[in-house]
Amino acid sequence: MCGLLLLMSLNVGQSLAAKEPPKLGYRMTQVSSPVSAPDFILNDMDEDPFRFSQLKGKVVLLNFWATWCPPCVREMPSMERLYQNFKKDNFTILGINQMEDGDTVFSFTGQLALDPTFKILFDRTSEVSRSYKVNGLPTTYLIDKEGMIRYRAIGGREFDHPEIEKIIKQLLIE
């Protein structure tokens, strides 16, 4: 009987541990041959058009995401903290939502501990994600002041991690 109870409690413990999500990463892969980031026009939360090329001269963290994507949800607060840390330094973040509507995203952001203040755009047809060769969500690019893709990450990240902040600081002084 004791053996059975021990086995049952081990199974419960393993089940609880299995439900704990994996930690977010913090590494971004440097692109071996930087390429020009494709230009695009997408609507923002107010349905106003926004052209990516107007950000030339800024370092841009471009994040493709969706509300139904668990790692996207988990990384959103760290993106907001990163934005707050660097927004005065020629740095910005664009969150490009995939195939959802403004009401869904507005409802989602209202439930977050940190409401995003960076710009959220809508790629309802995934045309922009195809031009960036996005194969999974979340996918993130770091783009330098000249509009060149310099770093890439697939999967959730802790964006306010010192290693990512170090990369951004380097891109800002180049």
C-alpha cells in the first residue's frame, strides 16, 4: 500500500511539473549575411496605415505573434519592459499580430499585467510574415538603423535579459 501511495504521489508531482511551461530563452542568432528588411504597410490598432521604412535610423525589434500562442503571451511583458528601457534611444518595437482582429488583440492586451505601449500592427493575410520567411510563432528580428536584419530568434524570449540588451546597445552605437 505504501508503495502504491508513493507511486501515485510521484505521478502527481510529475504531472504538476509537466504543466509548468519551459523558461523563455534569451539568445538571438546573428544573421551571417545581413539582408535588407522588406518594407511593408500595415494598419495599427486605430486602423491607421503604418509604413515600416519610416523607422530607418532606429533599431527595431520586429516580433511576429498571436494571442493564441503561449510563448508569445509569455514574452509580451518582457517586450514592454525592454521598450520602456530603450524607447528614448532611437529604438522601437513593432508587434505584428497574425490573422487576428483588433477586438481580439485589444481584449488580450487589456488582460496583461503590463499593457503594451509599443506599436501593434495587423498582418491579417500573413503577407508580411511570408516576406520575412516566418515559419513559426513567435519569430523576432532585430533590425539595425540602416534597415538590415542583423539578429533572429524563433520561439519565446525574455527580451529584457542583459544579453539581448547588450546586443541592442551595440546596434544603437553603430
